[in-house]
Amino acid sequence: MNKSALFLAAVFVLALTGCASQMGIQAQPKAEQEMVYVAGQPLMLSDKKFSVAVAPSSSLAMTTEQLSFLVYLTNTYNEPVNFGPGNITASLNGQPIRVFTHEEVISEMEGERNAQAMYAALAGMGQSISATGQRQHFGSMSSQYYGRQGYVGQGSGTYSGTTYNPTAAAVAQSNIQAQTQQNISSISQSHNQEIANARAVLLATETVFPGNRNGGYIRTEQLGESNAPGTLNLTVTVGGEQHSFDFSVRNN
């Protein structure tokens, strides 16, 4: 791989790595809230004019990961209401943290797909450059010298050179290009399936009519190492009514 391709690949890998630790996320229901179960999953329920239930998607998360929460709204009022990620705010120890919209999550996933495809292309380019078929050879030689009077002496030295096989180079590059395209295709297919799954389960804004429900997953920004311990709050505001949920966040 040439230097520029190596540099870009290294930058990409470094961007995906970093220090991370595991956090525990525990629901802290208030006195007026209760724990209910939906398909076996425990949720905190706040039952007022509207009914709202919230739960973390997992009790464990990494500090380098975005957090995911499941949020349900049941319209127990007599008027329709619009509900989606825009109705939800989050904070950690009183400091606001970002709640991503449906479109922002999908856009980020598409960006990850494109970045990985670019890395695969860079790796293939580097392999193709290395497979040009040029080979450098090194060796040594020695000889003895004779003159009219017989043996005179001996000498030694080293040599180097390159050979080029255009047929071998063309075959190697063709194989590498085919493998690179296959790698990129596999990356795209895998990520496209993940994106399709995300579209199906992420909370999107909908009009919820009386007696109906809208629910799905939201994502917040990652908490990081230094800010993780404390209390995370999700506040759902719908129809002028607030539903506040607290979660204890601790480093494991």
C-alpha cells in the first residue's frame, strides 16, 4: 500500500477506536410511576392525561456508544396529538444531551456504511499498487582471478535488480479488484439491512389518535468517560404535559 493510502486507512482506524468503559443503566421510578412489562421488557410508566412508558434498550452500554431508549406514547386523551423524537429531551446531571431525530440516526448509519466502503476501496488500491509484478532481487557473487603466472586473487560483491512480469501483474490486479468489489458489496448489503431494520424500529413522528399508540427507539449522544456517572433524565412533553423519567448511570 502506498503512503497516502496507508495514512488514510490509519486515520480511519484511529477514528473508530479509543478508550471505552462499560456503564450500568438502572431505572429510578418516581413515587407516581410504576414498572410495567411489554413483551417481557420492563418499562417505567407515567400515567396522566397521556400515558408514557420508557425503558433503556439495555441495562449496559459503553461510554463510546450512543444510548438507546424505548419510548411509548398511548393517547388516552380525546384529541389527536403529534408525537416523535422532537417531544423528548435528555440531560445528564442537569446538563442537556442531544436526542437525535429519526433522520439524523439514519444519516449517521449511512455515513458509517460509506466510510467503511471507502476504507475497503483504499485497502484494495494499496494491494493493487503492491501487485504491479515488479520484484527486486538481491544477491552476492565472488570470483577468482588468474594471470599468466597462475592464481592472482579473488573478488566479491553484491548486486540488485528488478524484473517485471506484465501477465502476472495483470492477473494479480484483476483478482484484487474483483475481491475489493466483493468486499464493498458485502459492506453495503450488511449496512443496508441494518439501516432498513433501524427505519422499522426507530421512533418517527406520527399523529396519534385517541386510543392509539406510537412507540420506538430514540438515541442520545454518547456520554463519554468523564461525564458518565450520575443521573440521566428523559423528559417527554406532549400536549403541554410533561413526563419525567430518571435513570442511574454508573461506571462498571
